[in-house]
Amino acid sequence: MKPYYEEPGITIYCADCRDVLPHLPKVDLVLTDPQYGISQPGVVNRGLQQKGTRSFGFFDNDTPLEASSLALEAMLLTMPLYTDSGSAYWWVGHQTFGKLVDAYEAEGWKTRFLVWAKLCPAPQPPGTGWPSAAELCVYASRPGRIWNHDGTNCPRSNVIQADSYRHGIPGKVGHPTQKPFTVIRPPLLASSNVGSLILDPFMGSGTTLLAAKQLGRRAIGIEIERKYCDIAVERLRQEVLPLEPEAAQPEQMSL
């Protein structure tokens, strides 16, 4: 399959990842963020104190069953791709989390989890009750994994605290569920080396690829939506040498 974009060390495919994965080379790390199954087309919610709105029409075909089935199918297609030292991180919705854990452990992998604790939660989908201030990540590995976490170069626990991108924050692009670099860099640092090949089957706006490039890794990204591929290409072409700034932290209110 012909790449949508290439530069030294970086390749993007604009396609369904299920069509591309069987044709890829061995990779050292899968780091990805598939859809969560929480889209509500046409639904818009207003934040606390009527400040800001959020549309929940994120993606098409995004019911919990569809999202879980897609993530599981893609995960199984990645299984032949790992090097002996490879490992994986999947940021997923809670209804997909257990299915991926079961699938990896059925293949003999060990699993742990990470949590992204959001410093400033976005408005919750109508009817859900509790605002979502946390997201889950399945971490899967085998003996021989790359492990560079020395207690100082990554968070000291499996809880990563970071603000989410919102409209108007520097670095926000036109993707509805953009992950902050604070959430993407720790897995890259802990579970890959300079020159390692990273795979993101659900690339979105290209945050994983850009972080990989900034940290001296190679990367392959796959994204089915052309508009998000174009955003990723533009970000990569900007030749950002220093690490991009994180999403701004919320101001502490005075007493």
C-alpha cells in the first residue's frame, strides 16, 4: 500500500488500519488511542457556569460495541508485528479495557494499567452523571521488554496528571479527542529507545508520531480520516525541534 506521507523515519497511511497492519514490518512499540465508543451525534453540552461548550459527535460508527470490536480486531492484527523486546500501550474506553487485557493475557503477555488523571475535566456527556476526570490505558509486555523508566524520566507512578486540550489552548488542533504530550511521552521514554520503531494504528492528529520524532524514534501512523492525516502532516512538516509545550495548566484559584 502506498503511504500517504513519508519523511525520514516517519510514514503515514491514510486507510483502515485493518487493511494495513498485515503488511507492516516488525515494530518495537505500539502506542495508540482508538475511539472510545462515547460519541453522541448532534449532542452539545455546556460546561460549568455556562463557560464553553463541547460537541459529542466525535466519530461515525462509535457505539461501545463497535469501538470495542474495532480495537480488539486491530490489537490481534498487531500481535505478529512485535520485536522480541516490544510492548504496547492502548488508551481505551472502560468498556474496551477488559477485553484487551483478556486478549493479551490469553497470548501469554503480562498486563498492567495506566491512568490519565485530568486536571480540568471536560463537560460530561448528557445522561452519564459523573464527569470523566480519568482515562485508562492497557500496558502489555513480555520478558525481554525494553524498560528505561529510571524513576526520574517518567512519572513515578502509573497515574499521569495532565490537563486536556481545549479550544484556545496553545497546541490544540482540529481533532476532538487530542491527547496531550504529557500522556504520550512517558510510554515512549519508558518502552522504546532512540531509533526504535513506533506504531500508532489510530493516529488521529499525529501526536504520537510528532512525539516520537522529537525523541529520536521512528514511527508509522495509520488514520482512516484524511482530514486528520492532513493535520498530522502539517504538524510534522513544521520541523519542531524542541518539545512542543504541554497543554496549559489550570490556574489555581485564590482563597
